[in-house]
Amino acid sequence: MRRQEPHAAVAEGQPLIAVLARERQALDRANARQGRTVKFYDDVSARYGARP
């Protein structure tokens, strides 16, 4: 399933540093998911050959 990571919600009066921290956590999750996908594809390509 191709899922996009949502942006961190911003509540009025909330410190911006807290929003930035949650946004970075979301980015870390998205990067980790992409890394797992790339690793899987690389493994499949190595086992069965790259697509022409």
C-alpha cells in the first residue's frame, strides 16, 4: 500500500518548536518506509534480474 505521511497538525498557540519536532518525526517515518521499499526492490532485482 502506498501511504503518504501526513504533516504534523498545528494547533493555535502551540510552540513552533513542538510542531517542528513532530514534523521531523513524520519525515523520519516516511524516510524509513522509503528505505525499506528500496531495500526490498533491490533484493528482488538482485534475485530475479533488473527490468529491461
